[in-house]
Amino acid sequence: MALPAMLCTIFPTNRLHPELLMPARLAMLCIAISVCAFAQQSAQQSGSTPTALSGCMLGLNGVFSLTTANGVRYVLKGDHDTLFSYNGKQVEVKGTMKVTKKTSSKPATFHVTEVKKLADFCQ
């Protein structure tokens, strides 16, 4: 149902004065635009865009991390058994980044959906 048709259903013109109908339509349009903008922003912040990273995967006490060639470290989340089988190897991981405030003491979190071995040992 188109927005003008919906507004006419909600606000029949035979009951309201025409000067009251325009602000109502404007308000509904503003609400619709706000909802669309919020949905787009939420999708971007959730890190829903798949990404690929490569580097050395290391696991210690059940916590897995990936260090890239330029020294950036990521905490990896995913299937423990799968991640464990690539411990100590040069890998490429695919997945999504969890958007958080990254600090030097707390690396970014990467949710792994796929792992590919590049080399048997880290270089």
C-alpha cells in the first residue's frame, strides 16, 4: 500500500480539514525515512559485511587469535574444534567483524565462518 493511500485511509479527508492533512503526511514521511535510516545504520554497525583476513592463528587456553602480517591482532570466535585444527598455521579466515571500540589492550573480535590453510607454519 502506497504511503499517500495509507495516509488517506488513516486520515480520511472528509473528516479533517485539508490544512491538518499536510502536517500528518509530513510526520508520517519523516517517520518512514527515520526507520529506513536506522535499519541501514544497524546493518552497517553489526558488521554484517563478510571480510577476509590472513595471518598466523594461535590458540592459548581456548582463546584463538589471528595476527596479520602488519602486526594487527584479532580475537577469533567460531567453532572451537575447527579453529583448533588450524592452531599454529598461516591461514585465511572469512567472517564478520564485531563492531566495538578497539583499543591497544583489547583487540577487535572476528566471527569466523570459514578457514583456509595457507601454510603449515606461521612465517
